Amino acid sequence: MHRPPAGRPPAGRPTANRQSWLVTGASAGIGLAICRALHDAGHEVTGFGRRQAQDLPADFPDIAYHPVDLATAQGCQLLAARAPARLDMALLNAGIGHYRPLCRETPQAISDVLAVNLLMPMLTAQLLFAALQARRGVLGLVGSVAYRGAAGMPVYAASKAGLDGFGRSLRSEWQGRVDVRVIHPGPTATGMAGRAGLTSPLALRMMLPVASVAAGIIDAMQGQGRMRRRVSFGAVIRQKITGRAA
């Protein structure tokens, strides 16, 4: 487990509604922004990510952090073993993807995307069910607006469509015991798109601010109402105007 140096002043502040959160994909991008926002709001956060402790950014928040490989069943089991006993919110945010047509995909790349984006959330949800049920907690599955289909990224889109169907089914199956939410962010300025092969300058400029997307996801987890929430351009604009995500 990693905690940043004790000399760093904590940014979190006490809150009467302190919650215990588990966040995957916590070492970078949207997951890191979510961990920062939750810590600043005074919540207890346990993060999991691929990066080793020595590779975390210097301003990583003062939270419990565990490096795990969530592309394997063993990684999911390690996550469950190190999850907080008191668990209110589990946000399964880790994901990978490629911007390329199917004819350029390899069997291994297809397997990796489906494993991280679909199979591992299923196994992790199964392992966390008892802890979440004990607290009448919330399970959040972070998908993508690409679940509706997107040329140039069919494998990624298929993995997120599968995650959406899994979440819808699980919400019915776990009704009254664990609340299940599926949150679909729009294209976000995390750097993942460039690493995944997106090269269009216009598309890269149109990315949503990562802090705004993180705020929208947190709101979707904590709020009442719909099981499925999209964090899109319109939702971010409404959030800036009203102070709440749509």
C-alpha cells in the first residue's frame, strides 16, 4: 500500500457525510481526478491502479493506494482482499482501448480490451457484492458514450456496450441490496485518446475537461434517479451553469 509522504499537508477536510470509496484506474486520468475530488471533499478513498507507487505523480492525493493488474483474475482477487471492510461506493473505472479498425486488431489486443473493460468488472463486482450489500452501497460502472457504436473503435465500443448490458441486468438482480449505476463519459482530455491512436487535432481539442467529467461521475454516483447517466458536452455545460450534473 502507498501513502504519500507524511510531511505533505492533507487536502481533505472532515465532512458529516463521509463515505468510504473504492476507485479503480486511480493512478491517472479520470480516476485520479475523482480520487482528488473525493479526498478534497473529506471522503475515505482507496485507489487501485496499474502504476507502481514510485511512478505516481508528485501531487497524488493522500489516500490508500494499491498497484494491481486488473487484466487478470488474480488482480481482481487482490483488489477484493485489500478493499475497505466498510464500503459505501465502489467505482470501477479502469479501462483500455484502441482507435483502430477491426482489420488492424490482433487477437491479443481484442482479448485485452474485453478482459479489462468487461470481464474484470464482472469478477470485481462479484467479489465486492457482500461488502456493498452490508452498507446498502452503490456500484458504479464507468463506460463510454462509445457504447452506442463508433466507427474506428469497434472492439472498445463492444466492450462498453457489454458493460452497459451487464450493469442494467445487475441493477435488476441486486435491486434492494446494492444500487448499480452505469456512467458513460464523453471524450475526455486525459491523454488516453492520443495514446490509443487518435490523431485528429480537432477531435483532441474537443475533449471534455477531466475535472468536469470527474465531478459529473461523482454526482451520478451520489445522486438519486436514473441508473444510466451520460457525462457529455451538454451535461458539463449544465453542470457549470447550475452546479449540478444533469
